[in-house]
Amino acid sequence: MMLTIHGLPLKIKYHELKNLIKEQCNMTDFILDNLIGDGMGFKKVRIGVADEAEGAHLSKCLNGFRLGGNALRVMPIAKMVQPQGSFDQHRGPMPRNDGAPISGNFVNQPRDWNGKSASFMEYWSKSKHSVEVKSATSEYHAPK
């Protein structure tokens, strides 16, 4: 189970936090991520424990614990839920099948502002951002 401990003082060091968890929660089997600033004058850290029972024990021990004048907050990290059928972990994203043909020159062609098919080079050469390059070592000149 993954949790985040919020409200850690900026001065706390990694080994100090590890010792605090060992002493206050009587736990030795956990994984601490890097301490990071939360942008509000405190640090936070992700911690991994074996299961939900250990996560509940850690929350009970440290949630509200006063450290450096601030109460710590322990929050579980929600598991990300993948939409059904949109991703196969072994083969990557599943292709869409919305009835559109997969082959043909008109598929995945860049479109101009009017929705007409245009190659990238055609579009770029007509844009105001095109650059004329004479050689790899010469300077470039913006169009006039």
C-alpha cells in the first residue's frame, strides 16, 4: 500500500524520518521515496508498506503527530483505475475500432485551418514561420 506523509518540516532529513517511523510505529519493513517540498513551506514523502493493515497502523501512529510545530497528515494514494479494454499491459494501447478505415493516404494527414488535407512541408512553407536555410553551416534568413 502506498501513502503520502504531508506536513514534514523543511529541515527534516531522510534518516531522521526513517528513525521516527521505526520508533513511533514500531515498523522496520517499509520503503521511503525522496523527500520533496510541497511549495507551502513543508515537505512530503511517499511511503510503501506491505498491506492495508500496515498502512492503517502507520496512519494511526503518525496522523496528527506533532513534528516541528506542525501536525503530520497521512493520506493513502488511490489506485489508478484503467478504463476497461483501453490498455493491454503486455502489448500497449489497443487500437481504436470506430469503423474508420485504417489504411489510406487520407488517414493521419495534417489538415490546414479549413480542414483540407495538406502535407506538413506544404503547410510549413506557406506559414509565416518558415525559415530559409542555405546550408548546414550558413546562417538562416527569415522570409521577407
